[in-house]
Amino acid sequence: MSHDAPPARRHTIHFGRALLPGGWAENVRLAVEDGVIAAVEAAADPAPADERHAIGIPGMPNVHSHAFQRGMAGLAETRGAGDDSFWTWREIMYRFVDRIDAEALHAIAALAYVEMLETGFVRVGEFHYLHHDPAGAPYADPAELTHGIVAAAAETGIALTHLPVFYARGGFGGLPASEGQRRFVHDPDSFARLLEAAREAAAALPDALVGIAPHSLRAVTAEELRLLQEMAGSAPVHIHIAEQVREVDDCLAWSGRRPVEWLLDNAEVDARWCLIHATHMDPAEVTALAATGAVAGLCPVTEANLGDGLFSAPAFLAAGGRIGIGSDSNVLIDMTEELRWLEYGQRLTARSRNVMASGANRSTGQTLFDAALAGGAQALGAPAGLTAGNAADFVSLDADHPSLADRPAASILDGFLFAAGRGAVDCVWRRGDKLVSGGRHVARDAVAARYRKAIGALIA
């Protein structure tokens, strides 16, 4: 019996224009071999066998997702008896999560991942905190629900950076977790078992990574945070922080310091870290966080939906800070919306235009895209971009879309992000496999049918 390796899968795609690390280039040939970009050649005529497209850009990392929340999109938009806020939304979310099992989680996550790929997201940071059965008891397999996430990633083809969440407390100072949090809670020993099981589960996926996620400063003690850093090693570390004004006030009452200030004083925050939201920082925190090399994970659509507030983006970038974007609650999944509203939020605050552009005569869309691509890759622990050696994860845009037609290269991302939106996404490749064609995922129909069945049982 022969034990020779299978022949390499190799094909070449030619783009009339493509966004390379050094900027836009004309007539670019990408050679893909076994899911990896084997070579990039600019100013090259297409060969007869090349697949040809007009515009190519790298796929975008999605630094922050709670996949199960896709199932409750639109279910929390009815006003309550008093003022609605993140905290009242959270109670609705707790009630929704009570009935989800691994099969339902797979169905919901698969639809979320299909929609991510259809908008140009190619890798997801799944901030996964649903661990136990509906009564709060551990499953025999600690990774029971992680298997639902892994199955959804395998079915849809999206790259996965899995972030098992440690959640032990119900508030600052080690307050006990609430009844609504019973499906999330671990102690360090049981979490270590979960982490090991999650790593084994994710090993079934190509180029999957497993990081670690202390849920928030509300949910961990200082000693637990220290132990989690040791468990993480060199893997990505993600944490929710300073999302709400009440959170800042509670942290000040407990410690005398603001959340980001406390974290930087008590943890070894560096380039492995991604601080999700970091919405409410004072100027000193903005400068200090930027100096660590950590990424701020911004989720403008969710932050708007929950009434969180606006991140100090211009000041953070001016201080050398790094950003990524995420779809968070998945109330609306659209990479272009996240980037557009990152800029629009700043415009509304500053009453100015092109706030995020990095200098005179610099495209705002290009600035946003480049920053989110680099920061997202760092936060999820996997390189991104059209470079030899990287995974073959890229997107073609429809050059005939009215908002892209006859645009010079320098204006393509402005037309895409601010005018065309997701409607300009034509094809999406992940490890060289074309998963989206004509803006539609190849498995959409089957995934959507299973989602409808699952969601009907959950909200009946």
C-alpha cells in the first residue's frame, strides 16, 4: 500500500486589481496550494486556466461574536415599563439562553457564520460562555456545547478562533453569580478541563485556534485573572471591559480605579490581548491602553443597539492604538456596517467628516479597512492579507455595482463601505475554497432551513 502524500491542490485566481499589503496593485495572480497562498504576482497577465475577477481584497477577521445571540435578533426591541438599557437587554438574553442545547446552538451558529462569510468576514473570534445544561449542571463532556460551535464552523467553512469564557462571579468584589448566569459558571479547575476539551474539539478544524476569555472584571477575581493568564500561555486573551457607564461606576466604588486602569495595573496586558468595547475610558486610559500593543475590539452595530456609547477612536489611533471589529450580539451581521458605523459614530460626535482618515488625501475607507484587518489578525492570532504563506482567505467585489463602477483604486473601499455595502460582495474564498458566489453561501438553503426549525422550537 502506498503511503505517498496526496497531490497538492493548486489553482490560480487573477484579479484586475487587488489590495496587497503595500497597497492596490494591478493584474494580480494569486496561486493557491492546499489552502494557502503559494505566490502573489503583480503586473501579470492572466493565464488561460486562471479564474478571473475584477477586484480582490483580503477577508476580514471578526474579533467578537456570541453566535447564539443571532437567534434573538429583533426580540429585544419592545420598550419595557421603565428605561431600557444593556442591563434590561441582558435579562431578556438570559431567558432566551435557557432552552439552547448543542443541536440548537449548531443551527444558530451556522446561520450566523454563513451571514458573516457572505459579508466578507472569514475568521470569527467566538466568545463562548454557554457551557452547562439548562439547570446549570455540567455536561459529561465539558465541551458539549463547544462541539456545536465547531460543527457550525466545519459546516460553513469559516475559520475559528475559539475563546472559551471563564465566568465565576456576579459582580465586582467576587459577588455570587445570579440564577440567570448558571449555565456560564466555572471554577478554575473545571475551566481547565473545559479548556483542554475545547482544544481537542477545535483540533478537527483546519488552522483553528483556542484562546481564553475572562468574561469581564465583574465575573472574575484578581486571583482568578492571574490563573487564567497562566492557562492562556501565548494564546489570545479577550475580555469585555468598560462597556457601560454603570460598569465604570461599580468598578470605581469597588476598587477606586476605572476598569481599564485597574486591568492595566493588575494584568500583563500586551499584544496577546483584545479588550472588547473599552467604550468608557478617560484620556489617561486611552494612552495607556494604546501603549500596551493590545487591540481594542469594537462592535459599533451592537454598541449602538445596546446604547453603550462611543469609543474614543481618533484619540486611540493617534496614540498608536490598534483596533479590530466584531459582530458581537449578531443583531445585524455585516462587515461593511461595522466599519461604516465606526466612522459615522465619530462624525456624529465630532460634527465633522472623514474623522478616521489617517491624514490629508487619505481614504477613510482604506484607513478603516487596513486598521481593522491588521488589528483583527493580531487579536485572533492568525495572519491576514494577500501574502504568500497566509491562508487563502479573500473576497471579490462586483466591479459592475453602481457604487464601484469605474472607480479609481484609491476610491474602491470608500465606495464599498459607504455606498455599496454588502451588496457588492460577489465571491468569498476560505482556504482557497469558494464558499460564497454571487453573494450567497453555498450551504445557505440547508443552513437556513435547519435554523428555522431550531428557532421555532426555542421561541414557541
